Amino acid sequence: MARKRAPKPAVIEDRGENISKMEPLLISQEAPRRGELVDLAVELAAQAVGFKRSIPEGLLAPLIDLVRSMNCYYSNIIEGHYTHPLDIERALNNDYTADKKKRDLQQEAKAHITVQRWIDQGGLRGRAANFEGLREIHREFCSKIPDELLWVEDPETRERVRVVPGEPRDRFVMVGRHKAISPGAVPRFMRRYEEVYSNLGRSETIIAAAASHHRFLWIHPFLDGNGRVARLASHAIFLETLDTGGIWSIARGLARSVDAYKQHLAACDSDRHGDRDGRGALSESNLTNFTIFFLKTCLDQVQFMEKLMQPDQLRSRVLSWAEEESKLGALPAKSGQILEAILYRGQLPRADIPKLLQVTERQALRIVTPLHARGVLTSLNSRAPWRLAFPVNLAQRWMPGLYPEASDPHSADD
């Protein structure tokens, strides 16, 4: 039997809060640590560009696919939803467990990846700070998850309320110790949010990414799902301003420092501390601290992924795996030569394989087929060149540290 949604309030109350309550929206030019922010933004931009340029064209697509799954995994961890990476991969292949709770989380993970793919393909271009764009993220995600995950409980009344995909909240909410603005004020505050964050230059957008992240959560426009929308929006902002290509993710860094992340968010809710703490109602110094944390987290993740993808080390890990599998009889003897050629070239035309291995076409097919069956090789169609894939079940071997080694989601170290 379908759950009935709690009745919508007869009047969506607007208590007339002044939009100055969420100032400052930007860190002022006179802020004491402004120079440090600029330096971090410049360093992040340079390292992000350098990392992307270092990746062979043929490895970009499989790496982007792997990062989407990783981003989903860590974003779920922040939400308190643990879904094993292999269960996420199975969900992408429509292979769901019989356990309803785990199946719901698999569907949630697939929804996240679908929305991030839409963002990576330009679906949110120019609209990451636009209220309608943010509503679209919420709508796209929530419309794809099981109904059970759309219900939240009012902590005071214990009333069960259904989240409506893409619709602003119609009631008051508490977020930790922060009492969010009245529901009727949400459109006014989001107009101001959009006005400020949609009209910044590239450098200022990078610096303001943390501020826009927090101020969105401070407004709390949706009944639930705001954190996920904020992280996907931050991903979209960096995708556009840094041209990241989607090959690294801030979500992993935030999840691995989740206590510090949440402490910073709570601190940014605080009123300013005297006349030397900016000119707005909220603390500029706390917002500065969060921005430094946010940008350093991004830098850490770029450097981590760059280290993982260093050609010599990646080649060594992949070929070592292939050699071990060949010795066990799980792969043909010349499998490593194919993988090495693809790592060097980025892709390998099918017609080149017999000559590369000095075998007949039939023998070449016998070598390629097991690699394809293991999910290690992929191609766009039956005639397209072979490309490397990064299957999740090999992530710990090929990309150590990408996911935690144990069941504890916080157990792995860089």
C-alpha cells in the first residue's frame, strides 16, 4: 500500500528574513587570508590542467567512468549510506540483490551516477549556480530512486513527509543547530544566490566554490537531498571552470575528512565575531577557513589521482596483474602485450593485434576474448578499437587507495 504524503501546509510561510542574513556570499578583497586563497586557486587550476593533459586520450573515458562510481561511493558514505563498490558496478549492469534495503541503495547509487554522467556530458553547463539547474539535479536524482528513500521524518512531530523531486521545501527544517530560513523565503534567497554566484569570473568562481557550497546548504532549499545536490553542483563548477574532464572528485576527499567537513559547515553557520570578522551577518573568517579546507581537499585529490595514473607505475601494476593471471591459467600468455600496447597508445585497432602478437587472427581473438570477458577491454562497437577499462573488482590492484581496502569506508589511507 502506497504511503500517503503528509498534507502540504495551507500557507507556505515567509517570515520576511532579509537576504543580508547569509552575507558575506563572497570573501572580500580585504580579507586577511585573501592572498592565500588566490594562490590555492592558481595552484589548483595549474595542477588540474596538467593532470588532464597527462592522460592519453584513450584512457580518459574509462577513467571518467571509474571516477563516477568512486564519487557516488564516497557521496553515499557522507550521507551514511554504505554501498560496496562491487554492488554499485552490479547496479550499473542491472544486477540487483534480493535484499530490499541493499537493492534500494544500489538504485540510489545508479541514480547518482546517471545524474553525474548527465553533468559530465554538459547537461548543467552554465547553470551550476542557477536555481533551476539545481532543481534539475534534485529532480533527476530523486525521480530515479526508490520511493522509500524519498520519505523523511520530522524530528519534532515524528510525521513522515515525502520529498517531491525538484520542489522547494514547504515547511521549516532544522539542520543540526541551524534553523534554516522560512520555506516561503527560499525563492528570494535563491535569487540572490544565483545573482552572485552565476556572474563571477573564472578565478573568483574557483575561490567562491566553497562559499556557494555552504550557502546553498545554509538556505537548505529542499526537504532532503541538499548535500548530494551541493556536491554534484561543486563537481559541475570545477568541471567547467577547471576543465577537469571529470577525472577526479572532491567527494572522496570530503568523505575521508567527513568530520572536518561537517565541522567547517557548522562553523560557517556562525554569526560574525566582532567588527574584524567581515561585514556580513555570518563569519567571514570561518568561511575563509572552509574555503582553504575545500581548495586543499581538491588539490589533494588531483595529486592523488595524478600519482595513481603515472604511466610507469600504472603500467607496472597492470602488467604484473596480467602476468600473475597468465601463470594461473586465467589469461592467455600474451595478454600483457595487448594491455601494454593500449597503455602506450591509448587504444588498439583490432587489425593490429595479429601483427603485434605475431599470431593468426583466430589466435588473436582467443587472446582478446578473455580480456573482454574480464571487463578489462572495451570498445564502442564490434569494429572499433579496443580500449582499456578499469573494472571495480580490479580497482584495489590497479588503483590502490581509490577505495578503502576493508569494509570500513574510512579505513584506507593515501
